[in-house]
Amino acid sequence: MASSRTAPEPQRSTAGGWTEWPFGGHTIRHRLVPLSGLQPRTRYPLQLRAGDTVVARGAVTTLPTRLPDAADTPFTILLGSCFCRRMDEAGTVGNTYFKLPPGARPDLKIPVRRSGLSRFPWYSFGRPHETATLQRLFVETTSPPGPQDGGFRKLLQDGGSYFISDDHEFWNNAPSRCAFAIDTWTEGGRDAWRDAARQLVLAFQNRATTTQIAVPPLSVFLADTRFNRDATHLMTGLDLQNLVAWIDGLTAPGVLVVGQPIFDVRHGFSGNFVDWGFADYAQYRELVQALARASHSIVALTGDVHFGRLAHCALPSGAELIEVISSPLALVDKSAEGTWAVAPETFLSFDVPGAVKRPVTTEVSWQTSTTIFSRWRSPPAGTRPST
């Protein structure tokens, strides 16, 4: 398959079908524009016009119908997590993206979390807020600063992006109480925050809590594990069924995108003060039972922990489970900087019926504990990750 082509004419859509509502003193206005008649792996320029004035530009590249041959441009996914727009005034994220060498521009981007809403430092929520104030803060931290082509907006303007939400759209331990966010200490405060976050997620990120992308023979599954989370469940029963069915039905290696690490330990009581992970929820057992019987290798793409890591383990079938953590794109506050840590020694880190513990290997040469684009530690020359 040849490299991406440029379409001679962009698709056109006239005005109409806008959704509009007041939100924290601002007016939210958006619409969904379906495009048809597109060719595979072709670049299409986009323009948003108000009359004869172009008010925004962008571009998308459609997916290929199959994975390209070894001689062609590789199919590439860019993974990023945890972005705070006020910590990227210089537009480092967008500028770095556009300096990628020819042929390295990704076919799709997955800002796993912290994508649409960029959170304030923890101490900003040491007092309660009116609902309208919360809404205003969400809008103002979502809107990129400076010129239209700066930072995160510049990254999103070029190429397709797929989103899943997590605790920066919501909060640590959402939908349960968060120790340092007073707004979450009451049911009314949690409901107001959650409703506001859900509205913006549905408008600007993703209207589905599970999404499958097929580039045969590769299959990609995105699972939002925060939007419908409760005290014991990561997602709805139907979403989990769809995820398990995807794992069981793989006919080739797959890519699983989730908001938090799969190689996890139970946080127990300490999770009340930070953020509970997958292992703290009952549905984690069913997920790992499905992963344990997977007959094809799965690459799990995730973020959350404010450091980058590559780890993997062999499954009973001989396939591999490989986890790639990419975080942060731009750290919300120095106090939130993660301390890099190896993955748990085994997967699972505790006993689960039907799942045998497997040794986990962490590639210690692939790590970062600060902003991805500024401090990524490359592996030694001549080496590559085990994937």
C-alpha cells in the first residue's frame, strides 16, 4: 500500500444541525458532520467557515483497508495521556508533533485521558464551587491558550483522534468521594461535576463508551472505564461483555486502549487518598480471566500514572500481553509528578480463580517520569522494544 495520498477536493457540508446550550456563562455550540465517499489512507484538508471567512482549519487521514506491507509506510498509532493546557504555553506538544520526520506522522492519535478537560492543581478544589463556576472552569481549561495553532489544539488539528475519558474529565475516584476535592464530598456536588463532565465528553470526545477500529488483520478496542464507573464496576455489564467477546474473538494480535494500567496492584485503603485502579474493582477479575485465555498477543495502551513504562508477560497460550504507558503530555502541576516504578512482579498480583500468575518483565531502558516530549529516555542505540 502506498503512502498517504492527498485528496484534491475536501468534502463539504452546509450549516445546520447545531446543538447549543448555556454552560457556566459560556455558550457551547457543536455539531457532528458525517463525511462520505472518502478513499482509504488519504489525507483530506478541512475548513470551518463562517460565511466567506475561514475560522478554523484541520486535516484528517482516513484509515487503510489493511495493514500495509513491510515495504510501505508503517501503520502508526500515537499514544498520549495527561495534558494540562496552561502548562504548555509554548505549544511544545503541537510543535514536537509537527517536527516528526516524514513517514512518522501517525495514522491515528489516541489521547487516552486528560484530553478534553485539563484539571487544575489539587489545591484549587480545597473549597466548594457553585455548579456554574465548575462549568466555567471546565470550559476555560479546555480552550487552548494563545494562537489557534498552539499546543494541544495543533496536535488535534492534524489527523484523526480517538478519546476515552478518565479522572481529568471527572476526578480521582469518580464517582466516589475524593479526599482533596470538597465538591465531591456531597452527593449533589458529585452529581453536578459528573453531569458537567459527561456533557463535554459526549459533545467533544466520544459518544460511545466502547469503540472498535479494524485495520485487518489488526483490531483496536477502546474501552472507557470511567464514564459509567460505580463503587464496584469499571463499566456497564454490556460494555464488559463486548470487551471480553473482543478478546475471545481475536484472530490476530489486538490493541486494547484503557484509562489505567492493567498490570496493577490493589490499592485498598490508600486509594481513598489517591485514585483506585483497575485491581480495586470486582470487574477486574473477569477482565483478567479473559486476558489469561487470549490466544493472540494484546498490546494494552494506557496512561494515568504520570510516567512512561513498557512491560510484558507471556500468557498461557504463548501469546504476550504488552502494556505501554505514555504519560504525561504536559503535567498539570509539579506536585502531581509520578515516581517511576516497575510493573508488579506477576500478572496477576493477587489470586483470581481461573487465572494463573505469570511473571512480568519491565523494560527498564524505556522509561520517563516527566513530560513525555521533553525528557523521553531513548533506548540504547541498536535496540528496540520487545513489541
